[in-house]
Amino acid sequence: MFNQNRVLRRVAAVAAMSLVAGCGVFSGSAGAGGPIVVGTTSAPSTLDPAGAWDGSWELFRNIYQTLLAYPNGATTPQPDAAESCAFTDSGNRTYRCELRHGLKFTDGATLDARAVKYSVDRIRTINAAGGPAGLLGSLDRVQVLGDREVVFHLNKADATFPFVLATPAMSIVDPDDYPARSLRRDKSVYGSGPYTLKSYEDGKQAELVRNGDYQGFADRHNNAVTIRYFHDSATMVKALRTGAIDVTYRGLAASDIVALQSYNSSDQQLIDGSGVDINYLVFNPKDPWAGIPAVRKAVAQVVDRPAITFKVYRGTVDPLYSMVPAGLTGHTPGYFDTYGDPSTSKARRTLADAGITQRVPLTFWYTTDRYGSETVKEFQELKRQLDGSGLFTITLKGRPWKTYVIGYQKGEYPVFGRGWFPDFPDADNFIAPFVGDHNTLGTPYLSPVITGKLLPEARAEDDRGEAVEDFEEAQQILVDDARLIPLWQGRQYIAAGDDISGGEQSLDPSTIMMMWELHRKASW
């Protein structure tokens, strides 16, 4: 039905957006160079939060709003669209949030408790393939009390639920603009975040301008940001060096990082920060060879992580010996403790004890366009190591990400590579998504002790330090099963022009870039 009020609100919103963008250009408050231009190789897969559990979150964080998020320097979620949030019971099963006064979407519509409930409910109703519905496993129902109060009733204790609400997956959308049972397919966005999406070209760029109606903690140091999407690191770095972009983030190849490190120029800077993204191998238990525990353990015994990190990634990533990355509470180097240094003789004994004396044939699959240009080199190095042991015959195969995902969800791959950027910075998020009958890998991994005992016990602990023993035991089970073999842990690199500040403050604990922290030195 034609809604004249909605049309008028949108006309007003476009006019206001143009005024805001104009202020940035003509007042000089955003710097003489205009919008900050950020380059990345991680283009969104969708503009609808209900459809994405991937790098689309980078854009969502800046144009939508969540009840909770991470202010600069915070390691635990803090209120953003909410004025306050807290568990109201001692069992961590009832979580209440009260919204800020006067919240609005960029088209002028009111953001109230009904919109919050609608946004969360539609994620589960749509249950999109590759979507974030799996994050809401502990949610029973959402209750609205008046215009500003929303209560989340959980079906079990879950101290990590505030972390879930802080993910961009829980972005709040306008009920009148986003269908309840299907994803929105057009390129318009009506959020309430720090920026308004002025324009979007799929796979090319997104233009963001300051949202004048935003209410939240983000202290914006610029008036406008343009995000350009690149297909490869080399082209992106060239754009940085020629001044076509101001900042690069996510997707820098190791060779380009090393070159930037050695590039002696007063015009550019490289920021090196700790990261919690991981890369690992997944073994399909239904495959006749990958399903044999001794085969998996022999692979784990042969894999030389330092060789991968230095030969392939040239020291820009670190060896990883657990699915939980170093730096997070509960991390243990279980694979190193169990297997020690790479050893062909130990691997041979492991296979012989299982009655395997022939070379084991395995096919390793990787994605050709998701995790950077080094991926194929990484798998070539894995093949060299395993073939060189005399114990395995490795065949390599690759596919583009869109068809690659379909393949592993169908169980087509005996062994395949995956990467993981965390939903939130807690050890739970490096264990729970990979186990259970329905996990993010599409490969069932039944572990009743982890899913039925250790994770529920850990989620009952408000003090995450009290959950360490549960996480340590869960990691050891993963090591003993060798269904998931961690390879390396990433670091975060931001390359920028020397006139850009705020790069060090721009990454939240989940390594999502908060564009509002970036600014030109001369403008603030």
C-alpha cells in the first residue's frame, strides 16, 4: 500500500543526508581531502543483516546499530542503541535492555523495542543459509514491555548472550522496510548507525556519510567514508601508493605487507596489531580415509606450522596449536603439548598401530578467492610436507568461495581449509560454532561432553576466568579427535597515508573496523 508519510520521511532523509555530505565537503571539517577512502578485499555478500555471517559485518557495524557494541578500548560489550542492559536473574537466563530516548532510523521512522524484537525474530524466521540464526541457539523468546524495554528470555544459562547482541548480525532494522520472512534484495539501507549509506555499488564501493540523527557512543572523527572493494591485494596497495585510497584493511597479502614494512617513505605508515582470526583444516568423518582417527593424528604429527607461517606468509602470521587463539582467556597450546615438533617417525608409528602401512590418499580442498592469494601456496606447502613424509599422497583442488561453500555443506570434501573471524572475543566462539549436529562447517561433529557439559558450564559463568577449566578440557577433546587441525593465527595490518590518524583505535575486539575513528591529522 502507498504510504505517503513514509515517502515524505525518505525525501526528508535524503535532503538531510545531502546537507551532511555537503558540510563535509565545504566546511573543511572532514579535511581538505574529502571523505576518508578505505580499501578492502572483503566485499559484503548482502546488505541485510539477517542474511550474513561473514565479512559483511564490517559494513553493518558502521551503518546499522546494535543494542550493545564495543567503544574504543572496551573488551566487553557496552550499551549503544541501549541505554542500559543487564541480566536480571542469578541464572543468566533473563536479559533486559532499555533503549535510549528518541532513536530514529535514517528515514525518520522510530526505533523502538518493537523494532528490536522484529529484527531478532526475523533472523530466526528467515534462517538464511549462511545467515546468523545459529548465534541465537540459547534464545527462547523476545518480550517487549512498552516502547523502550525489551527482555530476552533464554532457554539456558548463557553469559555470552551480551556478546551475541553486540555482533553486527543483531543489527536493528525498520519493520516497515524489511520483510519478516525473506531477505531484502535492493541496495538501500535504513539503519540508525553512525553513518548513512549514501550509495552502494555491489562489489565496487560504498559511500558513507555522517548520520545526523545517530545516538550512541561512537565519537565520529570524520564526516564521510568511502569504502572501495578490491579483488586483490596488489591492486589495493597500488591504489594506496598513488593516493587513490587513504587506508587499506583486510586482504593485504604477505608479500605486500613485507614490502610495506621495508618501504621507506614518509608518506605511508603500516600499523601492526594483534589478531584473533584463525586458519585451520577440517576432516570429514564420512570419508573412508579422513574418517580414521589415526590418519588425522598422523597428519597433525607431520604438519609443520612454522614452515607455513614463514615460507608462505613470511612471518606475517603466527603458528597456532589450538582452535582458541593465543591471547584469549582459556587458550592452551594443546596440539604442541600432544604432538610436539613435526615427526615423520611418530606419524608412521601412529599409522602402523592402526594397521595402515600404505601411503594414505587424501584430497585437500581450498577456496581460490576468499582468504588471500597465499591460500594456494599454503596448500602447496601442506602437500609438500605430507607427500614428503612418504606417508601420504595429497591431491589439491580449489573452487571459488560461492561454490566452495556449497561443496563442504554437502559433505563433498574429505579435507578442506577454513578461516574464522570471531563473532565475539571469547573462547566459546572458537569452540561452539564447530561442534554439534548443526554447525557452521556443515560437517556434523557430535561431542556430547563439549556440547552437553563443558559449554553449558562455561556459559553459566559471569566471570569468564572461571570458565577456563571447561575451555581447557574442550580444547583437549578437539586435540584428541583431530577433526579440526589449527594452522595459524593472523595479525591485523592497517596501511595508511601518513596524514591519517586513528588506525590504532579503529579495530574493535572482533577486529571489525570502526570507520569513525579515522581522520586526517590536519582536520582535528
